[in-house]
Amino acid sequence: MSATRPSKTNRTASAAPIAKNALPAQALPSFQDADAFYERLLDAHAGLTSTQSELLNARLILLLAHRVGDDRVLAQCIAAARDGVA
């Protein structure tokens, strides 16, 4: 079974959006085209099983955390992400 691709209009149906004031300035999006990033992320999941998608997400999270490298920023990002789903 492959991972399903959410529609553009239903991207955050399962999670509350992250408030800008919930994150430090270093953690706010700094890329120019958020939609292009989201499309690349969805494309990376295309054809994967749920288990493979979970593994891809875990690997991506660790790679991005390594790139950020600031424990305080990472802790704030984790808290902000958890706040939207729990």
C-alpha cells in the first residue's frame, strides 16, 4: 500500500498550523517557496509504503536536526510541533 498524497487544500487537516510566535526566529521558515518544498516532500513519499514513509520522515528529521545543530532551537521546534498534534 502506498502513502496517500493529501490535496493542497487539505495539507494540515490532521495538525494545527504552527503559530509564528511559537518558534524562535532561527526556526521560522526561511525558504523562498514553501509550496515547492512541500511538493518535493510529497514526491519523495510517492510509491512508498506507510513504513517506508515513516522511515523517510525519521531520516529527514535527523538530517535536518543535524543541519540546524542548535539544541535550544530543536527543543522549541519539537515542542511547537507536538503542541499542534497532542
